[in-house]
Amino acid sequence: MNEEETPAFQAPIRYRAIGYVEEVISECGQRQELWVQVNRERRHAVNFLELCPPVAVHNWVILNTTAVELGLGSGGDDFVIEVIGKQLLPQTPPGHIMKLRYTPLQMPVLATAAPESPYHEALLKFESLEDLPVVCAELHSQVAAVAAAAKWETGGSARIGYVMTDSSALPLAVSRLIPDLRSSGLIDFVVTAGQAFGGDYEAVNLYSALAISKVVGKADIVIVAQGPGSVGTATDLDFSGAEQAIALNATISLAGCPIAVVRASGSDPRARHHFLSHHTLTVLGRLTLGSCFVAFPKLTDETSEMFRAMVETHPELERHGLIWIDAEVGLEALIRSGISVTTMGRSIQEDRLFFLSAAAAGLLAGQIATDHRVDLSFDPSHRE
């Protein structure tokens, strides 16, 4: 079959296309990036190797083109859903727990707590997180600043785990940020929870992911956040980052030390996200059932008083331990790492408040990790 000879195939569903691979742009871990010719149009596509076999130039592939056809910024690529005439090599299933359950792409993984796992017996003995600092973020882009600041605060000694939830992207391989954090030594291991997959350890839910982080990952600090591709509907409750509250509640119920990353921005043009985001107020005011630490960055510019005044006008925050931290050193640690990270297309320089807020939470986690035990009822003002 030559490149101009399209196989006999009729896409049965909207937003499907067939094409041949013109170029394999890159291969990194479980992700291939491709140029695919579809009806003489060159399209960028991604192939996840946990779901489809590796492709080579001139292979024919079936693509899911939904995100591109709808003009979505999030997930704006075509994705390979089948390599025509090529199948994954038969292999013994790693475990019996399925992820992407009851979909055509469901696959078995070795759940870290499953009976067939070498860690099953150790996890049977898990009782609590024993005040383990758990930094609960809303957005994937906050993970980098949290990790860099926490590593700096602990002199690089803290072992930091990242738990990726399933409220947004499901394959870990979607993230370009996590491989950079791993190679820079800012993240030591990854647990993928729920339907998310591809981490060093697989968990059935967020609670077991936290237990795995402590027992198996030997974490000193855990960061919990969704993967790339946050979504929302501009309503109070319908946003994927609301899972931040689930993470805070899970940490509280397992006797960990919950730390909330605030979403704050000096550059977001949307009123609901300018300065202190309504997402943070919803999570901490309506959805989080107990008290937690909330780190705010001290500011030195003309916005400082406005930002502090805005925080102080929200009584729903009063039940939490609000801590103001000089976060510049944490942000500088991220900048020195050379890791490129953006939020809504804005760089660190274009939205310093956003990344300073995440760095503040990372610094606080590092302080708590070195103190070992923290009572949430104490007056946190001495940490300023």
C-alpha cells in the first residue's frame, strides 16, 4: 500500500480521520509525537505507547481529531487510537486492575496495593499519614513551583512525590512538565490515581495514592494536583480543580497535614480569577470540610496592600491557618532550575503572583517537613 492509497475505511464516528505517518517528531517515555498526512493535510498527532503500539514512518493510523476540530486549547492535538495492521505484542498482564474501565481502550495495570503487588502486605498495615505534609494544588502548572520551593527549603533532602488525579488528563504522558521535574530531581516519584495512568505506582483512588506515597514512595512531602487540561464552565462548582478540596479532605481524614495552594493572579484578564480566584474561595469556603494551612506570598510592590485586603475581606477563610510567607526564594529556585512552565500561556515573568503563591505553599511544606509534627490548632503567625 503506497502513501496515496487510502485503506478502505469509513470513520463510523464524528471526529475520526485516517492518515499515514509522515514523520516521527520525537519519542519520550510513553509518548510519540508525529506528523500525519490526512487528505493531503499535515496534522500534529500524539501516540501514547501504553494504548497503541509504536508507529513508524508510513504506518497508517486512525486518529481522534475531536479537540482540533472543536478548536479547543486544552488537548489541542490529534490522538492515535489505532495503528492499522499493527497490534501490541502479547504479554502477561501486569495486574488485574483495569484503568479506562469499560471503554474500548481499557487496559490492565499493576495496582500497587493489589494482592499480586509486592507492596500489598506493607499497605495492609497502613493506618495514617502521621502528619505527612500534603500540598494540594488546583492546577498542574503549580506543581513545579511547589516542588522547587520545597526542595530548596529542605536543602534538597526531602523526597517528594506527585499524585496525579483523574479530574483532567488521564495519561501521565500528556505532561511535558513532569519529565522535566523528574530529570531535575525536583520530583522523586509519581502515583497516578483513579483512572489516571502511567505513574511509577498505580492507585485505585486518591486515598490509596496517599498511602502508597508514604509507605512505598517513602515521601517526606506529597504534592496532589490534576494533570494538564483543567476545564471549567464559569460556574461556582463545575470546574475540574474542585478536586483540590477532595485532596484536602482526604489528607485530613488520613491524619496528614493539609496545605492548600491558592490560585492568585495579577495578570488574568478574567475578573473571577484576578488576584484571589473564586476557585480558591469555593474550595476553601464551601468544599473543604476541615481546617488546613493556606500559604500566601508576601508582596513588595504596589499590589501588596490590595492583595492582603482582598484576602482579609473573606470570612470563609478564617477557619484555616493563613500564613504569609516571603516566597521569592522559592520562585528563584524554580527559575534557576531552568524548567519552562506557563499558566494559561503566561510565563513566570508575566504572572509572578501565580507562581509566587505556589512557591509559598512549597516553602511551607518544607518547613513543616523539617519540624516533623505540626498541630493545626497552633498559631501559625510565627512562621512569617
